[in-house]
Amino acid sequence: MYPQPLEITGLAGSVGFGGMNRYADVSQVTDLINLNLVYKPSYRNACAAQGLLDGFGELKPDIPEYAPGGGGQYDLPNLNEAIRQFQIVGMGRNQSWADARVDPNGQTWKSLLGTLPSGHIPPNSLPAPTGRMRGIHNGFAIFSQGDFRELLGHRWDSNGDKVVNEYDAWAHLNEKGCCLTVITMAATKLGKPQSCWPKGLLPKNLSPSDVNKIALNNQGYSEFGGLMTTRVPMLLGMKAQRYGSHYKEPLPLPVDGFIDSILNAGHAVAAHVDYSGSSRGDHWVLITNKVQSGLKAYDAIDPSGGYVMGFSKNMNARELAYENTATARDAKIKAIQEANKTAKKKAKVPEPYNFQMGHLWGMAAPNASHSRKEKQNKYRLVGLITLMRTD
């Protein structure tokens, strides 16, 4: 079952040991506990050591499960202990201070939200529950995925075993929602209301939270495969087509000429960019319009921070370095394979580099953070999705 978007409205009463334990309040605290389990390894380890986590790494439900309208008639030993561990490990409090209770607007509540600078949790270490548009560029709303923390409808390889399955954690929008955010920004200009939208919602008012809910409720995710990148645009009133070596359709050549034709027709392009040399793509940005400013040929909105950056058509030195690495790796593989033909003890053959030539190269936004500038300057387009109006 897909996780539901996280909605925090505030506590009406206390939760935990000796608390009022209203159902809605217990649900909010449990959601925040599970969110902190994802972001705080030391807290997760402490809860695991107490036997509080299920096979998915989330807090075990209390038995009997808490029921709506209960008014606190059930004890909640798992939740109580999870709160106590959070106060000790997450907030850095001593055991005599930790009361295993969350009070409305109290220190533990604020720390669960990430808004209180205490212990090991810095202020605002968790993004705000609901983000807002940061601006408009060429008619497209600008969003930063980091402003949204809802659960998405798919898991990710959280244990690093290169397989996504039921043992992996659910993804969160602020960390794994770059493609969803890019599609949302495109839909604010190019989308058209559909029957699956909330009544009265207009394209210009769409947010990543809205699109996540629409996707969750309309088969827009594959639990183990990720966002369905052609279905979700359709749910938003757009047409989409994927291109790249890891899709059915190869990139149309020349890529810049193809992108020009899409932009000239008033559409947009979701660019799959690599910055690690993997050639598979690490991130998504939205190419919105052509420009003529020095080496910069296109404007693009980066959902990591909500910055307007650029792309150049001029190959940079880093691209040549990637290509040289791939050539050297291929030569090494061939040499080992030849040697293995006669060797008694076979040497391990390295994995191929799987190099794919980039086609556009990133130019950092001047107002981006230093770390983001470093990544943006490494962006190289290796795949794309066309996002087009349907009228």
C-alpha cells in the first residue's frame, strides 16, 4: 500500500505516557517518529536496539492498535518508548528529563518537527510540511523540492544492495522528488485540469504536494520502480515522451536541435542529468526556454534549491575526462579478458564504465550555494522527457 502524504496540523492534546492520546494526535506523532527514523541514524539504531521497529524500519504498532475515539483507553508502550528514546538520543536530554510524552507546542514536539535547536537536531533540519512557490520563470512556477517532505509512492535503495524491495524505505519528496517537482513546474504552465484533480484547482496553483496526492490516488507510482514518468504528466493534462539510452527511444540527434523544436512549439523539456559520471542520470531539471548569453544556450529550473541555471552547447573538459576514463576501462577489461584465456587463476573482470556522451553541459546559477554550484557545473544531459500541451 502506498504511504499517504504527511499532514501535520498541530496537537490538540498530549501524546505518550500519561497523555490524552487522541487518535489524530497519536497519528501525527507516529508519522513524525517514522520521519525522524529515516533522517536520524542514531535514533533509528536506538529504537532498533529496543525492539521497536518492524521489518520496514518503522515503529511497530501497539497491540491492541489504537482506535479512533478511544480517548486514551489503550496503553501505547511502543510509542511511549520511541518518544523517550527520541528525547534521550535525538534531543540529548538525560533519562530523568525524558518523560516519554509530547505536549502541544512543547520542546519534544518542536524537536520532532525540527524547529528547536536542541541536542543533535539543528533548527529546521526537517523541511517544512508544506512548501510554497519561490517565484516564476518564463511562466513556470519555481519550486524547491527541499520545501516538501511528504512520502512518495515508491521505495528507494535505502540499504544500498542495488535492489529495491519491501525491505527498503519509502522515498520522501525532499530527497527523491526531483522528477515529480520538475513535472509539477511544467504543469503550472502547460497542464490542464483533469477529473482526478481536486475541484477548483487550477494549473498555476499546482504544487508538488498536490501532484504527489494525484499520483498516489491514480496509479502514478510503481512501488519498486519509482515515479511513472509518462503517466503522471498525462494525469496533469500533458503529453510526455522519454528519450535516452535507458529508455525505448534513443536521444534524437542532434539533441540541441530537437530541444529547440520542442521549446519553439511552446513546450518544455525535463532533462535527466548526470553529475557523477554514471551516465545513467542522477537528477532532473526543467529546461524552459532558449537564451543567447555568452556560452549559455538555455535556461533551466533546478528543483534542488529552486535556482534558475543554464545549459551550454559547448562540451567541457570534464566530458573529455569521462570519455578518457571509459576508454581506459574498456582497454583494461579487454586486456584482462585476453590474459584470462591462458591464466590458471582467472582475474576478476571490472564492470564496464557504460559511458554515454553528454549533450548539454550545466552552467551554475549565480545565486546557488557553493555545493550546488559545484554540482550544477557538472550536469551533463544524458536523457530527457518532452512535456507538451495537449491542446
